[in-house]
Amino acid sequence: MKILVINCGSSSLKYQLIDMDGEKELAKGLCDRVGIDGKIKASTADGRKVKFDVDMPDHTAAFYEVKKLITEGDLKVIDSLDEIAAIGHRVVQGGALFKESVLVDEKVKEGIASLNDLAPLHNPAHIQGINAAQEVFGKDKPEVAVFDNAFHSTMPPKAYIYPFPYEYYEKYQVRKYGAHGTSHRYVSTRLNEINPDYKKVIVCHLGNGSSITAIKDGKVIDTSMGLTPLDGFIMGSRCGAVDPSAVTYIMEKENMTPAECSTMMNKKSGFLGVSGVSSDMRDVEIAAADGNERAQLALDIFYYQVPKIIAGYIVALQGLDALVFTAGISENGANVRQGICDQLEFMGIKIDREKNDGLRGKETQLNTPDSKADIWLIPTNEELMIARDTKRIVESLGK
């Protein structure tokens, strides 16, 4: 069975074609700047690559480009779209409506659209992607929605309820939902395959957007992102958790609208806002090494906040069996893993410097023999998790 995995943004379409017989990636690519000045970058598992500009006025046009890429020309990997059994879509926000992956129908699309206010940059784009896929592949091709926050639906109310007047939860469903759930689920599932005795686990998904999740007996008990992906700790361009009154204070002083303030916190803060250099941690590290004090401050904030959240989750879990690093920054940054673990060493959590040094993107156990918790690097694979869910749901329907 071949599954096409789709992740649509407002002006982008990422795809990955996976053969579930052996769970092998066949092809992947990115249709970027859809509706602007379209650009495509694509490759196959055997090393063929292309990069070119093409007009893509909308997501339907982008899907037609994907069709050509995988069935024609230099990057052909299948003969026709009939070989694709189903399409799996990443959906950022499922709110309280969707606690697991579902087969897409009109009611599901309406449900996703009803949550647009909770993910205004993502959910509308996901609907566009679903509709475009139906137009190109036909409505008979099964489509499955896999929700980023679904894995976090096991959180208890004490973790997800905000201490506002309760009516706002009842009227508007204002609560913690979390994000990166598909990544956290993949990594924790893989960890369980490695050692089923790991019962108390903390997963650090550290990238341009970052989150940390506490998992007990396979179920999430808390996560650092909240109603939106803005909550938590310092990220590329997001501020993370701050005093709410600091937000209203700045709004009043700068005469900001809510939309302008949201843009400031989501796109102008974090590493970018503090350092004034970049939202990319690698650029910030270079600037700090060159003596830029604000860049060093941004790094200091990161290395202060992340271990503090990990320590708090150890309390929530009442112990720790395994600490796991995943996603771009921590998969490729030996210094990041080292810097975080250095702050936890007083608790007996010890990383093996020799094993960690220079390690990039390879599944590896990293703790010393005398560490009180195991430490792992496990590369994430959200696309495979989406494909697995899609295969399971389609097979259950006999399609």
C-alpha cells in the first residue's frame, strides 16, 4: 500500500510518498510560495533531485505539479495515481472535537473549519489542501486527517484548564491543547519499542518551534504548548510563556491591535527578538561566539528555560525513566543536548560527552552508565506516523 502524506500551509504544500510495505519513503518535496512565485524542490529516495520555478496560483495547481513529479519525468516513482491507496493530511488543530485520526468527510471538514480561530495560519490551509486533493485525486480516494494535538488529549483537566473564569472554557473552549503531538507520539512509540519498561518519559521536540511533553504509561500528562503553539519557552521567533500583563502593557504603550500583538509575539520575538540577529539558533550561536551579548543572552534564556520545564515535568511524573531529544535543533545539535543535560546533572541525569559529541540525526542512547535516567536521541518521523494512521483507518474500512 502506498500512502501520500500531505502538509499544507497557507502558501506551501509538502508531500511524501511512502510505500507501507517496509515503510519505505519513495519521494518527497516542497511546493513553496503557492499563489506568489511558485518554487518546487523535490527528490526521490534513490537520489534524484529537481529544483525549479513554476506558476502555482493555488493548492490545486500545486497538487497537479506533485502528480507530474511522481508519475512523469526524471522523478517518476509510480505509473499512475491509482497506485496511491490513500492520502494522509497533517492538521494542526483538532480542538476538543478530534481526539484521534479520522477519515475525512464533509462533517470532518466542517469541524476542522470550525476551529480556524484556534489555528488561523494552519487550519484554513489544511482545508484548502483536502479540497485540492479531492479535486485532483477524486472524491473516492480515501483521505485521513491526523491531528497534531490529538496525542495530548489524555491530559487531565488540572493540566489543560486555564484558571480564567470557567465560562470561557465552556463558551469558547479556551484551554491547553498542545502541538507537535504527532512527533511526540512517534518518538514515544519508538522508545517503547526499544524498551517497554520506560514508563515515565519526557520528550523534547526542539526546532524553530519547540515543545516538551511529559508522558506516563504512554499517555500525555502535560505539554508545554497551550491553546496555540505560542506557549512554552523561547523559540525561533516566538516568545513562549510570559506575564500576560506584560502583553497588555506593551499593547497599551505601542497602541497595538490584538492582531499586531500576536504578530509581534509569534514572528518578532524569541531568538530573533532578543538577539536581533536571527530566528535560526545556528546564526545566534555564531553571533554569540563572536561576542554579541544579546545573542548570548538569547542562548542563556534557552538553556535556563528548557531544563526548568524538564525539571518541572519530573515532578509531574514523580520520577523519570528516559529523556528523549528529537527534531531539528536537538537532533543535529550536540551542544544543545549537552547544554541542557549539564543543567540536569545535579539531579543525576548524566550525558556521555564522548557519545554525544558530533552526533547528528542517528538514534543513539546517550547517558552514562551511572545516570539516574536514560537519555536518547531519536529522530522524529511525523510523516510515517501519519501514513501509519492512514493505512490503519483505510484497512479498517476495507478500502
